[in-house]
Amino acid sequence: MRKPLLLLAGLALAALPAAAETVVITGATLHTLGSQGTIQNGSLVIENGRIKAVGANVAAPAGARTIDARGKVVTPGLFDSLSRIGLVEIGSVEGTADASVEDDRVTAGFNVADALNPRSALIPVNRIEGLTRIVAAPSTGESLIAGQGAVIHLGGPGDFLVRSPVAMFARLGEAGARLAGGSRAAAILRLREAFEDAKDYAANRKAFDTGDRREYALSRLDLEALIPVIRGELPLVIEANQASDIEAALRLAKDYKLDLILAGAKQGWKVAGQIAAAKVPVLVTPMENLPGDFESIGATLENPARLHKAGVTIAFMSGEAHNARNIKQAAGNAVAYGMPWEAALAAVTSVPARIWGISDRYGTLEPGKDADVVIWDGDPLELTSFPTAVFIRGKEMPMTSRQLELRDRYKDLSGPMPPAYRKPQP
Amino acid sequence: MTDRLRRTALGALALLLGLAPLACASAPAPASAAGTAEAKEKPKSPKNKKMRKEGMPASGPEMRRVTEAAYASTYKPIPSQPVLIRNATVLTATGDRIQGGSVLLRDGKIAAVGANVEAPAGVTVVDGTGKWVTPGIIDAHSHLGVYASPGVEAHSDGNEATNPVTAEVWAEHSVWPQDPQFPLALAGGVTAMQILPGSANLIGGRSVTVKNVPARHVDAMKFPGAPYGLKMACGENPKRVYGGRNRSPATRMGNVAGYRAAWIEGAQYRDQWREYEEESKNGEEDPDMPDRDLQKETLAGVLDGDILVQNHCYRADEMLTMIDIAKEFGYKIAAFHHAVEAYKIADVLAANDICSDIWADWWGFKLEAWDGIRENAAILQKHGACVVIHSDSAEGIQRLNQEAAKAMAAGNRMGMTLREEDAIRWLTINPAKSIGVDKQTGSLEPGKMADVVVWSGNPFSVYSRAEKVYVDGALLYDRNDPAHQPVMDFELGHRTGNEVDQ
């Protein structure tokens, strides 16, 4: 697990919005994900952007706005551990996609924070369905090491970077082999070369600057970006699916004392014991079960349950942008295929908070945490449930989106004027 | 067509018609080399003349039927014993919900449905307490078998992207029946599906509708009596594929010119056959039978009303243009597929009796999908249009019930009162209608095929799973009984529990 508040160069800690409203939510079933567990008929107080109090008997502060949430369910805002929100508007429209580069050098220096768009039209669509935070991750274009990702909140453009960089991202397996010239062994070789160069560079910066050091395979800024990785200060996320690739990643992490996180791991259940023993967290996409390529043979909907049972720390990821909101459906499917309900909810709240080193501020309904709070009209993992209110860092989000405006424009097709005249009131 | 090819083809036809084979008829006929210079010659040997009189097809439609017979369904329901599912919540897909209901499956058919169904002697009783029963799920838009798993280049058999009009290709000739995606869909309650060519082309070829049964060949999966579909595609895909090669179509107007040019040829071909039919009827001595052309034969099949148009189209304005084209050439569009903007023209689609085969919530992955909304199904339903939730995905096909649940819930969030008995129709009788098999399956009504799913609970809950799946009365999938869980050849050694590393 990452240590919260680890002081890293470039780490941005978002300040809370000023003048946030005081709100008390009453009468709800509160899934705190913390030491209080689930509280029936409980209350939660939001003050100054934070959770002030949670419990069965909590006094409402004077002047607080009360939200009667009887019969409703309250959880922390949901977290997508690997997303492209803010990086991709329309994948096929050149100019709106910034998650990857067509550059075959190792692009460790590439940082999504320089491209993120906190005003993306995708954000409200996902936010009104309970998603409040994500890891915006780079995807591999032509480079084995894709670059650095960031944790962002979806509560608006102000201070949207929660933690940047949060991790370095790389690929092994079929994609990694292709990027390295055609063999899995070449991919490992390229990563080792990158780490060796970064180590040498870190110890000989001065000599490098004066031209008194051997040539490196990487550029200076890429080497700089890798230094925290080889020091174990910045996690390295390796996407790998085949059991042997997972094992290769585990060996690499051991050799270089990397802070490894696995992503994908479709055959993870075959080596669950090894992953658990190495205490490596895994990001999974629960609904992917096709033998869609040779490294995915044996993929199963029971993968999350089997990994969980073996003691592996799991968080869920969507790997996408437009429908990252369906991460709750993914969590529900993990439950349908054997994962305990509480563990599945934790995999989109408290567990990613720990994996990404932000558990001091987010992930549970506990006093002192940022008030990312969602009120649901039913079981949050159920297909027919929706949020009735979403708070991000204490601010209530408007329950609107471009998609809902389209809906309202066209839900009745009669009328004398063309649809273009039906628009939201300012 | 050369003389030799023509004669062998005619011989094969004679065989199909049950006529005495000609001397040269034993070799299979290669596909017609339509449109070659040789095809312009029309040799008329006395032998040909005699054959026509004795049994050659007298019309274009008859010619199609005769040639299609070689590829006819050989599907036979797997033998089954009578089953009575009792005390379940039954969604019939006729609009009803029966609490504590029963469904009797006998001789491959639905024998009875209701609150009180007598158990015949010797029937296997399935206790449905706490469970839900629905018709088998039907996916009107699948590429299983033509884009099989693993999805490597060697399995890329869904787009004959060599020409913008390839009406001559048939999806069934790409279907790999060992695709391990079929049993995954079965475990999701899918009992039938339409498998389509991809959308690279303006006119991509014929679809095939299959029963989701493991078989050694596609013929043994083919849904008996199902009409063929013709895949057409609007918008970004064809113009990107061909525009990228600096050939037409490179624009949407190029797309439309391409469809129209194809239909002009199809109509001419149909007219040539009509002329021939007329001449034959009038007893003319040597009626001029047109040379066969596989591409135009399929197009004429649409114009004759035998083949259903299945039209990939995202944008509302393009769907309206496609309706114009259908009017120009006198054919009917059975369904718009994907139809991401169908909600904008729900009234027109209802008036034209065109189904919208849609995703619940895919949007934004390309510009023509930018306006996709979760309420698409609900708004269509509200205007009385035919709604089908389809998958177009080997993952999505496994949980179409969940997709429908999201679409239903979005409608209710908008203020509608959509219930499970409404939403089940989006997955069963409506897709059956959009692919032309609604007389045989798609609802729980006596006499229909016993394509039935027993769910562990409400199928619109994320936690429910298909427990038992019957196809024509045979239990082809049982979640609790490995003996009723098919494993395809490709997955032997990986999914059978004998692996060393499990």
C-alpha cells in the first residue's frame, strides 16, 4: 500500500473549495467502508468540504441543510482505478485523444497531467452515476512505458489534480512484446535497460551533464521520471494478463525493488498465491472473460472472487472513458460470480484509496475525509439504482449532463417548433 | 459463366430438384464468375433447352430457393424429455407476468403456460421457487463465429472489405462453429442469434440466423425457416474504409450513390428474371434465362421481399435518408442496427414499422455515436416503436438482460413506468420480429419452440444468472451441472479442470 502524503516532487494536493455548504444527510443506510461498517438509519454531516461526523446518533450542526435520505443508501464516491476520462473525448476524432503518443522511445517522462481536460463532457455523464475519482492513465501508443498517470476528482476544474504523478504505466505480454520488437523477452530486456540506465544516471547526473558518461537508451527527462520508480517511491503499473507474464513482472519487481501494481491479470487466478505472497495489488476489469487472445485463454468472470479469496488486494478499473460509470455494474458482476458484496464495493472505494496513497483523504465515510459522498436510491451495485445526489469534496454536483439535455430535448417529439428550440433554462 | 460452369451448375440444380443427374453434374459448381466477358455469351445447347422444360426454376425467387437448398438448415433439436417448470415468476414476453407460474416443455415445444399447469405422468419437474422464467434471449446483432475468439488475424472473417458492395458473400460461410464465444453466450441465456457481416461495406452480405447449439457445421445451427438478412452500413465506417484507399465512397453522399447504384443493378437483375418468368409462362420456345450473379441475386432477394434489410446506421438524419432509398427502390428496412440516434426520430420509425436494434448505453466512441443516450430504448418505446437491445459484442451478448435493465431503469428515471414484462420483449419477441422468426420463437406461448431460460432471480438484477437454458426443449446449459456445460475444442485443456496449475 502507498503511504499517504508521501512527499514527491510534482505531487499536487488539492485544496478544498472555499465556503462549502454544511449538509446533514439523515435516515440513510450508510456503508462507511470504515471501522463503523454499515450504519442503519444513520446520519452524515458534511462541513467545509469534509465529512464532519458519521453515526447513528449525530447532531445536525446549526444552519445545516438537511437531506432526508430515509430508504436510501449512502456510500463514498466511486473510484475507477484506470480510466481515460479527461484524456479522450472521442477516440476516433484526432485532436480529442491525448492518452497516448505514437513515439517508440520510452516515454516515461510523458505525464497525463499536462493534457487532462477537467471540463470534458464525459465527466458529468459519469459523475451523475456516482463516479467521483479516477486514475487518469496513459495508454501505450508505441512505447513499452506509457508514462505517468494522475488521480483526479471529477468535481470541476478547480484543483482537479489529487495526486500527480501517481504511478508509472507499462505493458508486458502480447502488446509489450510487439512494442519491443516481437518477443516478450525483448520487452523485459528493454525494461531492464531502462531501469539500469535510470540507476546509473541517478548516481552520475553531473557526469552525464558534462558529457562524461556513457550513452543511455533513454532521454534525460525519461530517466528523471524513472528515478522515483527504481527507488520504489512511485508505483509501476504493469499491464499483463498471461500467468507467465505476471510471473515475469513479479520477478522484475523483486530484482529492482519496484513498488508493483498489476493491471489486467486475466489469468491472475492461476498464480493468485504468488501475487498474494508478493503483496502486489491487482487492478481488474471484472466483466472481461473472453479468450480474446492467447494470453486470455482461461479468462473467467470468477477471477475477482478467486483473487480475493487468495488474499490479493483488488481494485476495479474500467480501462475506458465514456462508460467508466459502468464500473458499478462490473462490481455487481464480481459479486454475482462469488466476490463478497462488501469487498466489491471496497474495490471501487476504500481499496483504491489505499492502493493509490490517498486513503488519508478519500475512500471511506469517516470524519476528516473529503466529502465524496453519494446518495443512492437503492443498492449502488444494482443496475436499476441511480444516485439522487452526488457530493465531491463537499460540493453538491448538478445532476445534469449533455446526455440528459439530449434526452429532455427529444423525449416528446410533438410541438410546433423544431427541437433546436428546446433547451435547458439558464 | 463458361459453358462448362453453366452446365455443371445446372446439373447441381437438377440434383437439388431431384432430377436425374446429368453426366457432367458430379463436380461441385464453383462460385459464379459473375460479370466476366465470358458471361455475356449465352450458349444454348439443346440439353439446356430440355432441362429448362423439365425442371429449371421458372422465376428468380425459385432459382434462389433452389440454390439456397444446398445450404439449408440441417438443425435437429436435441432429443429431450418433457419438463415442467413450476412455481416461478414467468415473463411470457406477450406482456404478461405470471406469479407462481408454470411452463411445460414437451416435444421441443411450449406445451402450456399458466398459473395452473397439470403435471403429465413422467414429466421432470423443475422447482422454480424464487426463480424467474423467460423466453430464450435472442441477439439480433452478433458476430460470433465470424469474429471468433481468439481474435487474431486468422480469425478475422467478418468484413469482406475488398469492395464497397459485397452482397454476394454469406456470413455463414465464415462462421466457425467452434468459436468458444458461443457457449459463453449460452450461459447468458442466449438461444438464438443473427450473425452478420461487419460494417466496412455499404452492402456487406447476407446474415445468418442460428440456434445457439454446439455443432460441427453452421448448417446444423441454422435456424429452420429463418429468412436471410442483408447487412447494409451507413456513415463513418464505409467512407473511412474506402475513402482511406482513395476510392468511392469517401463521403456520406458517396455512400448514398453507392447504395443506389447497387439497387439499380439489383432491380435490373430482378426484371431480367421477371421477363424470363413471363416468357416461360407464355410457353415461349426458348426463354432467355439470365446468367446468375450472386451479388445481384441477393439484392433481388431483398426486392422480392424474401431477404430482410438489416441496416447499420447511427445518425437520425442518415436513417431518414435510408428510408428514402428504400422508398425509391421499393424495399423495406427490417431494422436499423445501433441506431444511436433513433430516439430523435422515434415517431418516424414507429410509423414505418422499423425496429431499432440498439445498445443500452454505448456512446461517444466515435462522432456518430456522440449523441447516444441511455433513454434511447425508453423514448422509442414511448412512441410505440419496436425496441431491440442487441449486443454487437461477444461480452455484451453474455448479459443482454443487464443491458436491458439499464435501459429500463433510465426510462423510469425519466418518469416512465417500464416494467420487467416490457423490457423482456426487447430481448426476445422484438429481436425475433426484427430477424423474422417471431412466429417460431421469442415468447412463451403454446406451440412455439421451447427456447426457455430459468434465471436464479429477477433477470434484470445484476446478481441474477441464467441457471438453465433450454433450446427446443433440450437442456443445453445448466449452471449447476457440468454435464450440461459445453466446452469447445479450442478450450479443451484450459477450462476442463484437469490443468496442472489450477
